[in-house]
Amino acid sequence: MAGKRAYRERARMEDVIRKVEKEKGEGWGSFRDRHGDWGRDLALWLARRTTGMTLSQIGKQAGGLDYATVGMAIRHFEACCQRDEKLLRMREKMKKDLVS
């Protein structure tokens, strides 16, 4: 029998982007190409954790990013969350909202 994870509804990339736009107060197009932007990196991290998409699929939907760029942005964001408790709490709340 499959675990609970197999039955959970998956988020869509559009939902992830909309949630991050709302949190940042600006449109995806204005920050998606900013290297190191916490909003872009948060969206990529959330997409990886909640959509079930591969790094390549996330990159394509995020505006044509290479899978290596997506992976590096996710690792960078995780490191930032280790240093910033507020960012970590926001990340976990948004993840919970997307998967519930």
C-alpha cells in the first residue's frame, strides 16, 4: 500500500507563483530573472517540494531556467533559511498552505 504522500494533492506551478507574488507584493516577471532573489528561489524551492516536478520541468515553467540553475537556487535558498528564521517560518507556512 502506498503512503500518504502518494495520495496527497499536488500543487501547480501557477499556485506556487501566485502565492510568492502575493508575499513579495510584486509580479513574477519583475523578479523571476533576478539571480539570488529570495522570491524566485522560494518559488523554485516550493515547486520542487509541492508539485512533484523535476528540476528541468520547474526550470521550463519558471521561464526557461536550466536544471542546474534551479538546483543551485534551491540549495542557496535552503542555506539562507538556515541563517534567517523569519524566512524559514514563511517558507514552511507557504508549503503547508500549498499542500493542504
